[in-house]
Amino acid sequence: MKIFVVVEVDWEYNDEVWYQPEGEGVTPVKGFRSEQAAQQECDRLNKENESQSRDMNTNYYEEEDEAEYAILYKVIPLEVDDE
């Protein structure tokens, strides 16, 4: 069975740029059985937190990377046992 987990991206800042740390760079928020429902929640959370995302983007990225840095939440599919 596959579930879809909405996660918060744990960005870190090193006095020059925002980056995602390797490994544990996300925090689970909520799980769904439907990918569509998970994506809707993810989109809602990203829209709700748009101002925080905009603050992070100010002068800390190359223009072509703007879309990546705007993401505060994303959906991760996980395969789980049916037991």
C-alpha cells in the first residue's frame, strides 16, 4: 500500500544561502491515502505560508532557482506494508 505524506522542508541558513540539509531535511505533517488529497493540503500550506517563503527568497538564490526555494511543504510517497 502506498501513502502520501505532506512534509515541511527544513531549510537551514549558513550566512550566505538557504539550503536543505542532507538526510533529515523534512518534518512529517500529515499522511493521506490519496495523492490528490495530499497535494491539495500541500498546496494549501504553501499558499498559507507564502510570506515566510518570500522572506527566505530575498537575495539568497539565483533567479532560476526561485521555484525550488519557494517550497516550504511537499508530498513524499511512501510504500508501507498492509499488515
